[in-house]
Amino acid sequence: MDFEITWRADVFSGAPQASNAAKFGTVGINFRARKPSHEGEWHRALASLRCEVSDPASQKGD
Amino acid sequence: MTVTPNARADVPGAARPIANLDVAQLRAAIQEEYALVATEPERGFHFHTGRPLARLLGYEDAWLEGIPEASVASLAGTGNPFAMGALRPGERVVDVGCGAGLDSLIAARMVGPQGAVVGVDMTPQMLDRARRSADEAGVDNVEFRHGVAEALPVPDAWADVVISNGVLNLFPDKLAGLGEMARVLKPGGRLQIGDILVEKSVGDGAKRNIDLWKG
């Protein structure tokens, strides 16, 4: 829980070899999260979980 | 009361094992690639390595002081687990996919003699580098163990913090790997991870293409 992406950056440009996976828009990230202290905290977090994804069809990489 | 990883299998959108992925072949290919990073870090890969990468990722110069160059040179991470906060003296840390041991050695210094670090990696050449660096640097609160992320050789609820850098994207079964991280963390324990995000969706065919996993 408390998941958060804290940083993202292009960490692959300029590498000695070209990346086959670059077409998928790979970027480096830092993220953090925390294990719940008890079951109740986990279930409350799960109940409030929201995930928003923009139009997947426009993001297809292959 | 503990939170079991299996309780999370119902999380909407959680990653599932990839059908028809040859896991043994994938692991062999990844080991082959990262054995080269351990033994020939100057070879040139599809990712940056070593001290230039450490600068790119925001590692502080002071963190690298006194760490044997072999471990610095084989850094192949994609983020910075310490950018989200320094580790505290006395904490126990697990470094999943520790590679040549740079992050484990930095962590060992942050947690000090009352703390402990376990680095886990599946590539013997990386573990060999990591162990030699720990000996060379005189760091004795770190231990390097052979294993895979989906079956960490660490007891339940042992760690205050799990760190990892550029490794989660290589897990064939990401839910199992994250479940293992949850298992070894104490209640309230922290994940501090550097990894990769893909901004476009990856089709099933691409997920089975081992060349894409390697880069």
C-alpha cells in the first residue's frame, strides 16, 4: 500500500547497444510502497484501490 | 496477524504468469547476459553500466567511496532505491537481484553494524563479485545468497526494507516475486525499488519473446 512512483527518466538513451524493447516506451522509475501493519489496514487500502488507464488501443507497442 | 501474498491474487489488474513462456530458457538467457555484465562490464550493452550510470541515477559520490570498483563497474540498475530515503541504522535489508553487490554494500553502510543485509541473486558470477567486494571492503554485515526472486532464501517477516534495482522487470512471475517481497517484510516494512515502466502495452507474443526480455 501507499504505492508511489517517485521518479521517472529516460535511462536507456545513448547506451552502447540499441534496445529491442525501446518501441514499448521503456523508462526507468523509482517506486515505493509499504506492507500493511495489519489485515484491517490492507483491506481498507484494497477497498479504496483505483486504477485509471487511458485508451489502451492508442498505446499498443506491437 | 500477517498479510498473506495469496490474499492479493484478487487485486484487479495484477500481473499473472505468462502462458507458454519458457521460464527455464528465460532464466538461462538472463543469467548469460548478466554473467557478461559481471565479468566484462565494459563490453557495452543495451543499458548503461557502472559509474556513469550511477551518476545518471543520482547516486551520491559519498555512497560509492570505498566500494571496490568491480561492484561499481557492474551496476546495471534502472533507478535508485536510496533516493526514496536513506536506510536507518539497525535496519534489516533484503536486496532482490543484488548483482555485483553495489546496492547491498551501500545499504550495509547505511544500516551500520547493528543492521544486516542479505543480497540475493541467481547469477553465480555476480555473487562471486559481490562476495569478493564485501571481503575487500571489510563489510561484514552483508551476506550474499543464491536464489530466485520467486523463492527468496530469507525467513518470513525478517526485513524492515526490501530494495531492488532493475530486476522486477525480469521476473517471469511478477505477482509471485512481489508476494515473496511481502512475505519477507515485517508488517509496516518498506519497498524501495528502481525498475522499468513501459508506456505502451505489451502483447502476449512480445511477452514470450526472450530477446525482448533481455533488451
